[in-house]
Amino acid sequence: MRPILPSAIAVALATALTGGALAQGRPKAPPPPPPQGAPPTLGLFPCRSEKEICFVGAVKDGKLVLLFTNDPKGEEAVGKPVGATTGEGGAALDLSANEGKVVMLTGSYDAKAGVAKAEVVDVASPLVAFAIKANAGAGADDGPPAPPPAAGKKR
């Protein structure tokens, strides 16, 4: 059997101790903080771009029950039904084809008209609409939910 040289032991030990550190690389720097005055980001952004103004809501009785908007003027209307008008002389936008569905509109918020110059951008699939309504608390189309069944008698 050959004797192990002290230098070979030192190299093997150094490799074992630094092997994990070399595999990890340098730690990543934290992301830069958002600019001052910028709205906080939630990680999700429903509009097609950050510059676009959009409105997401459930259509009920021909109106949009607003669930989200990135328009600061429209924040007061979140949770309330608002109308939607087209750019053509302020005619009402017909949302009846999307009754009960979740839609995304573009346009601008007007306190009297609701979403002005509105255009339907997208309509959510039934499963996505269900998830959005459930999370926003806007899924009750038939009034309050039924009470839970009464508990059975204990013996």
C-alpha cells in the first residue's frame, strides 16, 4: 500500500470544503427597490401592458361590477356596478352577450358614465371567471349562499 502524501490530503480536503461553495456561485443581489411614487406590484398584472388602463369585472344586468382597475380615478368604483360607453357619441356598450362572465375592458373612467370609450379586450373562460369571482367575493349571482345543513344529533 502506498503512503498518502500530506499535500494530496490537503488538496482533497480543500476540494471537498470549497466544492459546495463553488457550485452555488455568488449570492444574487436583491432586486432594486421600486421607484418612489410607483404603485406597489402584486406580482400579477392583468392589463396587456403597464401603460394601458384596463378594467376587470363581472357583467351583471348589463353593467360591469368592477373588480380591478389600474386607473386611480376608478378605484372609488371597485365593487360597484358601472356602465360602459363606446367612443361613438357615448352610446352604451352592449355587454349582454357576456352576462355572468368576467371581462376585461380598456378605456377611461368617468364618474358619470362609468368606463368611457370602452372596448372589450378579453372574456375569461368559465373556470377562470369562477376563480376570479370566488376570490373577489363577486360570485353570488343568486343572492346569499344557502346555510349549511344542520348538524346531526349526538348520542
